[in-house]
Amino acid sequence: MTDTTLGGDYAVDQEYHSSFTRNDRFSVILVMMLMAAAIGFGLILKQQTSTRTTRYESRTAGIVAQYPAGWLLDERGNYVARMRDPRSRPFKTTFTISAVPSGGQTTTRNILDGLTIQRSADLAAYRVLSIEDFTRGSTKYTQLSFAYVDADPNPFIQRLPVVILGIDVVIPNGSRSIIVTYMADEDSYEVDRPVFDQFFASIRY
């Protein structure tokens, strides 16, 4: 009697699983295919969006660049231009172009020291990580890497402080130096770095 009961239960169980497989196998495969297609479409769309650019030109500063399409452009600060990604969270990835007098008694190191003093007063836990020279083509550049902590000043907005990583690249240009700055939160820094490299390579002056 026991063997018959177990055999009957086993047969019912096998019939259940067989029925489940027949009814749902196609649905599972279809869902997986749709998910794969959606992911692939998203990657293609992101790639197309990240490669589209908008021309920027400052006739006053004599600087031209191609920055990512859809980014916010601002020329109202103490810089030539600032471009920010409105989709970045919690910190908007930022490209900035500045121009400062140089030559004579003002060296590249003086410019970087001035940036460090200013930022140490304005930015929480600001630290210089490295300073190095590199050459591209016939031009020598100096790059400063830095980090600081960004905290929302609004006490009613509960957001944890975010570590921001950045670089300044100083370009000597006659009686002035052009400073190109990149800043992003630590999770986005490596992801957005190729976009900055493309932006930097597009700059003409």
C-alpha cells in the first residue's frame, strides 16, 4: 500500500513539473530575450548619447570645445565656461575651463598653489593627491589630481557626504594659462573619464 501511494505521489509530482515546464518554458525564454534586447538597446542608446557633442565657443577667451550634448552650460562664474551633466547623481559630473594670467614671475606651480589655497578654504577635506607633467604632441601639460568631500548645505535634505575626485590640467598659452578641470563622484569618476578625455582633446585656443 505504501509503495503504491509513493508511486502515485511521484507520478503526480512528475506530471505537475512536466505541465509547469510545458506551460512556462516559452514564457521564461521570451522574458529573457526581451531583457537582453532591452539591455542591449540601452547600451547602444547610452553610447550614442555619450558620443554626441555640442560646440562651445568663447570669442572673448578665444577657446572652442566640444562638450557632451544635453549638458548644462554656465558662463556666469569666475571661469570661461562650466559644463555639467544633469543626469549625474548625487553629484553632477563637471567640466570647467578657466584662464588665468601667467608668465614672468607666475609659474604653473604658482597657479596650482593658488588653486590649492582657495579650495582648502572652500571645500571640505580638500587634498592634493598628485602633481605630474606629461607631454602630448609638442605641448607640455601639468596635471594636478585632487579629492574633497561634498556635503549638501541644506539641513533639510538628508544626503550622506560624497567623495569627489578631480583633476586640473594646466595648458600654457602665451601670457596666460588655460585650466581644464574635471570633477565627478568617486563612483562615476572612471566611467566618465573617457568623456572628459574626449572633451579635453577637442579644446582649441
